[in-house]
Amino acid sequence: MSEQGIGAALTRVEARDKVTGAARYTADTLLPGMVYAVLVGSGVSAGRLRSLDVAAAKAAPGVLAVLSHLDRPVWHRVPTVPYFAEPRMPFSDDRIHHAGQHIAIVVAATRQQAAHAASLVKAEYERVNPVSTLDRALPSAYVAARGGYVNFPQESLRGDPDAALAGSPVRVDTEYRTAMVSHAPIEPSVTTASWEGDKLTVHDSSQAVTLHRSSVAASFGLPENQVRLLCPLIGGAFGAKSHVWGHTLLVALAARRVGRPVQAVITRKQMFTTTGHMPPTVQRVVLGAERDGRLRVITHDSTNSTSFLSERPEGTTHSSTMTYAVPNLRTRVRLARINFGSSTPMRTPGDNSGSFAVECALDELAHSLGMDPVELRRRNHADVHPDSGKPWSDKNLLECYRIGAERFGWHRRDRRPGTRREGNDLVGYGMATARRVEHHRAAESFVDIRSDGRAVVRVATQEIGGGTLTTMVQIAAGGLGVSPGTVTIQSGDSDLPQGAPTFGSLTSGSTGTAVHLAALDARRAAIRLAVGDQRSPLHGLAEDAVSVRNGRLFAKSEPRRGETYAVLLSRNNVNPLRGNGKYAPEESPYETATFGVHFTEVRIDRDLPRVRVVRHVGVFDCGVVLNAKTARNQAQGGIIYAMGAALMEEMRQDPVSGRALAPAFTDYHVPVNADVGDIDVHFVNKADRNSNALGAKGLGEVCAIGVAAAIGNAVFNATGKRVRELPITPKRLL
């Protein structure tokens, strides 16, 4: 299919701009008369502002305004603001809920003047002792009622777990912990806002320009058509930019106050404390099984921290409820409030943490049975969805196991922990399953064929770094029957047709299907035009007797008979010919998910117990692969991302003050090239037409799920020591 682009390993359409510096990110926005803002954060984790002295800041050179709760901003429709990260609007009162909470915004002529003036803002607090860590909050953990961000059942029951456990000849009962992890994208969040009368334009680091437009419009009491939100490129996000945070509204508020465009670039420290994170979890997993390895029961109790401003449970128990065939099940998710900034969905929310617990527990079960971990998973394969009983739209997990084991050389694994050595290194093999629910969102796209034969895709999606623009071009090219080189894309603008957000692995299946349908619609319109045009060599043919290749319409039975899009449209004075594609998810007789498996090899120096992942194989079942190059890059990136959480990433809090300890890259370590060994990825690459017309599903998240468990299981195989807490640092191995 390379002539039509779908599946081909095409270089990203924005690649040249990125490597030459021509690419324009949100911080590159320059508007006439633009001034700059800096946000001031709270120095304490809990209490209230006794006083806020802004006099010196207002008197500083270049300062245009200093805004705070003292200005009493009026926010509109507060209870129903969609996709705002927290129920409390910024500057609503003098209460302090976490360190770093925005307490003032300073606007000045230059960025340096704004930063200097911000340092002059003096706050005095009435402090109270914060709930500083998850451990301290555990005694008050509770099950949240559904509503808001509590959007899945917090408790579930299947069969009779207690009786099943009592009758199980083999049991595993363990506790696992995962750390608080920061999104830490290269690009910090940036907002530039400008007003023209009552019309607001916001350039924002956004994973969902149309959803976020709705949030901004609701906050200011504006009709949506009076707000435009733009985001040309995102320099990484992982969920940090999936909701609107307070700084976006405050910059727009400041721009209205000073009557000039205002830009604020969030500092790295503010990215760690005010734009979300993955919360820490404590999970207890109990397995009961027959001696042949077949699961009788799973119970999974999970608690994660949440802020005093919002309730955000992690869907950790999805790994228990949906991955394996088990007749008896009980799960519970609880929340424990701490004085820290609100968490937010982060790449594979819930599944990353939950799969670590469940997949490690299965490895412990396999060890106690003396069974191969892959065979244990095969025996518990879910042929249908364990909860609903519906068939899968498509599932090739067993094939993933087979391919992965062969590519990795799993047969060389020694089942006896701590026995394989090479030089001074202990060597271990581990594996884990990946499973991710495939979500769907409504999406729309236009595809225009121009009279010069070129085509334009119009859709309000965002390029987050995974290759979205390129795959959308390829999808349109495939639907139109043209070369991808003749297709361009307009995106990142809320005035365009609404694409699905760039989170939740929604892009390929939802936005991609809308683009696919739009391209087919434009193609059909061109064919109708041709067969109805007496001047066309295709006149009088049935529409289904005409095909298109390389931009040329031709008779299937007589390929020499035909004409190009350009000739057809020019002769009929049509420019452009527009196709409209609307994807609307409907109730389905199928359950849809993506699947995969991870195999990993670790080496651990016996004198310096640092885990090194030297080799990793991932095999994924995500429908048809849209671009072999970007898919491989996306999968490798997801694996490396998950390696960070497994081995080094941990955002710690001071147990007294509750403040983040060292919220910066100086002490928060993420993987670099020297930390990464060989990563081999492979795709089953079978279209899932039961999921959507395109047959593609999300890849951005499933590729990371299970990595931490595979590493943890490999560490046990290498050392005989089971580490049940992430990250697996040398301290925890000693």
C-alpha cells in the first residue's frame, strides 16, 4: 500500500521544520505589543493567606499589573466548566491547598522585569500542619462517589471471591507500591492571550484545542465562537496538557486587565507542582489459583493520593478486571487526600501502576507453581471480555506471546532465580502482558481536493510528538488514492472541525477515522462529478466502476480510460471539492482494546546493584499500523518512558512541610541514551474493522503498560529478591 501511504515508513511532515528550527511552538508566539507575566506560588502547603503585600511589585520598573485574590476575579459558570483541571477557580479565595499554588500574577514589559517584580511579592500565612504524604493520609482513605473525574466504578464484585479464595490450593498475597511521577515534558506549559473587544484568542500548550476552548469560554462567560484556541505543536505532554490549568485563565485575565497580549511560560518547578502528576499508589493483590495455574480469584485493593481540590482515582484495578479470565473478583479503589497539587491523567493512567502490581503477582504465582510465566498467562487468556461477556472486536494477544517469546529467545531463561551470571553481572529475564481499553470520541474532518490536484486535511488535532500530522496525511492519501506528498494538513486551531483530543490513545481510531471518512467522501464526490460530466472520459459509468490511483480516476475495466483530479476539477471550475467525515461512536456488540507483551533482560552488577535494561522486546496488537516509522518510534518512546518510572523517577515530598523535594531535572532523573539498551518492537498489524472503518487503534499508551512489571520480574529472576516498590533503585535492591 506504499503508493497510497498507509503503513509506509514516511518521514514526519514537520521533521524538516523541527530540525532546522523553523517549527513554531507556543512560546514562539510573538504578537504586537505583547508583554509578559510571571506567576507567584505559595510558600506553604496548607493554611491561608494572612496578608499579601504587592506594593513593591507594582512599583517595580516595567510593571503593568499585579493580580491576586484581592482583585476578586469573577468567573462564570464555575460548576460546569468543562475540562478545567480543578473545581476551584484560581484566586477564588485566600485558602492554600498546596505549595506552589498560584497566589499572584505579575505583568511587566519584559520577562525579566516580571520575574524581578514577582520576587518582591510578600506573603504572610496562617499555617496549618499539612497532610504531607500518602502514608500519612492512608488512615483517612475513602471510596469516592461517582461524578466528575470519578468516572468508573470504584468497587466491583464478580462471583464469590471469599469462597473461591478459601478453596484455592495456591495463593499469592502481596502489597505493591508505585511512586509519584512527574510528566516532565521538554516543553513547559505556555499561554499567550489577547483580546479584541469581547473576542479572546489563546495560544496554549494544549492536547485538546476544541475542548479547551469550551473551558476558557465557560470560565469567562463567553459564547464559544468568541474564543479561538491555537496550538501548532506540542513539545511533549504525557497528560500534563490534557486539561486547562489555572495559569491559562490567569494569563487571559491579565491580558484583559492590561489591554495587551500577555504571555507566560511556566517554570520547570511550576510544571512539577501545578500541572499535574501521576499519584503514588499502595495496592494489595491477592490471587487464588488451581495447581495447574488457572486463576480462581483475584482481589485488588488500591489507594492513591488525591489533592484537597479534586478527586482523581487511578484506574489501577482495570488490569485485574479486564485482562484475564477469572470467575471470582473483588476490586476497590480508594482516595487519600494530601496537600499537594492535583494529579491528572498521565500516559497510561491507572494501567501503568495497576499492571505493575497484577503482572508481578502473576510472576510470583508462576514461581510458586514452578510454571513458565508465559504459559501461566496463556492458560488464563480471556477469550471474551471477562466482565461483559462480549467478544473482542479483534484480539491477537496469543500471537503476541508467540512472536515475542521467539524474538526475545525466552526459551533460554533459567527458571531458578539468581543462577545466571556473566562476569560480575547477574542476568535476569522477565515478561508481562499489556492491555489497554480502546476509547472512542466523536470527531470530524474536512478533506479538500484542490483544482491543482493537491489535497488539504483540515482537523483540529494537535501534533504532540508522536507523528499525528504525518499519519493523518497518510490516511487522507490512502482514501483519496493520491501520493502523500500531494497532501498537506491544517491543524491545531479550534476553528477547524473538531478532532478527538490528543490523549487517551484516541487519535488513530477516532480522528483518523474521521479523516478517512472525509477522504472517501471527497473521492466519491469526484467520481460522481466525473461520471455525470459529459466531457469526462468516465461519463456514464457506474460509480463503483471507477477507481483512483496516484491522483487519476480511471475505469476499472479499462484503466487507460480516465483523467486526473486536477483536470476534472479545473474543467468544472470546482476549487476545492470538499469531503466531510464525521465519526460518531455507537453502541457496539464488541469490546475493543489494544494488547501487547513485553520481554526484558536486565543485568545487575553484584557490587553496584543498579538495574540495567540491556535488551527489551515489545510486541503489540493495535490494529493496522498507519506509519511503520512513527509507530516504531512511538513504541520505543513509550517503553523508555515506562523504564523511567520503573527504575529512577520518583517525586518525593518533605514529610514535614509537604513540599516537593527538588522539583527539577537536577534531581528528578529521566532516562537518557546511556540508560537505554536495545529495544526491538514488532506489530501484529491486522486491521480491526469491528472497531472502526479505518481499522486502526491507539498505540501511545499500550506500549508502556507492563514495562515496569517485566523489569521487576526480570530483577527477581536475576537476584531472587522481589522488589515490590517502584522505582527499583539500588537502595531498594540492597
